[in-house]
Amino acid sequence: MAVLKISGMSCNHCTGSVSKLLQSMPGISNVQVSLDPGQAEFDAADTVDMNSVREAIRKIGFEPEQA
């Protein structure tokens, strides 16, 4: 299971946006996004490029942890 700390989420709409984004990405499943402690947990296939995941999260307005 991959875990990414994400800053900038302040409400359930924020967590919903991140969750929807992650669920739409190929190779990612079982997505759980929590406002507190501000993180996303998900299963990622070996083919998932975590840098691309981080960039996609940035594009919707949030700041994921650096690798």
C-alpha cells in the first residue's frame, strides 16, 4: 500500500477531489483519502509512476510530499 502525505486539503470536498483523481488513474485501486492526518492511501501497481501521481495532485491544487 502506498501512502502520500498531502497538504492543502481542508474539507471533504478536497478529499473527494483527490480520491476521484486517484481512482481515475490506471494501476491505482483501493483509494482512501483522509483529511486528518492529510494523506492518501492506495494500492499501486508496479507500473504506476509516483512522480506522475504527485504531479496530478499538484495540478488540482494540493501539495503531495516529495519522494
